[in-house]
Amino acid sequence: MQNLERYLKPDLYCESLDDLDLKKLYHDGYRLLLIDVDNTLASHGSFEADDYAQRAIKRARDIGFDCRIVSNAGHRRIKSYAESLRMPYTALANKPSVRAILDACADSGIQPKQSVMVGDQILTDVMSAHRAGALAVLVRPRARQEAVNVRFKRLIERWLFRHFKLGGTTDSPEYQNQNED
């Protein structure tokens, strides 16, 4: 069970990107914000950033974060989406593989331990973040519309969500204890 938590329990859980205390993360030494697209920044299948995504990325950049998209979605769509935010991206990331996260860290010159991966899926975003050595932030999915393969994973994730008793933010004791050293 300990290995399960090591790879699958998010370090933080937030209802949305608006609830993520980016100032605290930056203060704690994190410098790279890696963000999933589908159901994190956007509704599934979006080709262009909406006001929510524009606002979230602007807020992160204003604080000082280097922001990059890391998505399992296809190149054409993610390229279009990333261009609407004027930010670097990796499409077809194949999360939970760590390759895209490590490449984004190398490209930005920022160590994985100074990076935050934000996404809506435990079995892809959280797992790849932990395997790469980045902080894993889980957000509630923005929309209910999802691909069939994602709906299947959600069944497993619902059990994990209950098992981990998620609900913490950067104010949670779990985060505070993790960042005391």
C-alpha cells in the first residue's frame, strides 16, 4: 500500500487552478509549472485557450513561473492550444512516462524537484510527476465529457480518491510537513 501512495497520491488536491496557491509554491522554491490540457486547463478537445486558461497562465507567469504544457493529446491540437497561450508544449507525452516531464525540465534548465505537474488524472499526471521527482497537483476535472479510456480510468481513480481522503491544498498539513526541510 505504501508504494501505491508513493506514486499515486497527489501532493496537493485543488478544486481548480484558481485554488492553487502559486505564490506559496514559488516561495517554496518551485519554478516550473507543467500543466495538462484536457480537463485541467480546458474542456476535452479544445483547440484554443478560454478565459479561464488565459487567466491561470497569466497569474502563474506574473508570479515568476516558467509554464509549459505536457499533454497526452495529439500534436496538431496541442500545438494550436499552446500557441493560443504562447507557451512551449509537449504533445503525445505518453504519461505516466516521465520522458516529457524530464525533457521539459531539461529544456527550461529547472530541476524536476523544482517543478510542479498539474493535471486532472491520478493514473497519468500524478503518477508521472512522482516518477519524475516533481510535485504532483491534482485538480478536479473541468468538464464531464471525456474519452472512453479516461472514463474507465475514472472508476479506479474514484476508489483512490476515497482511499487517500483527498482534500488538501498548499495550506494542508501534508504539504507543510513535506516542505519543512
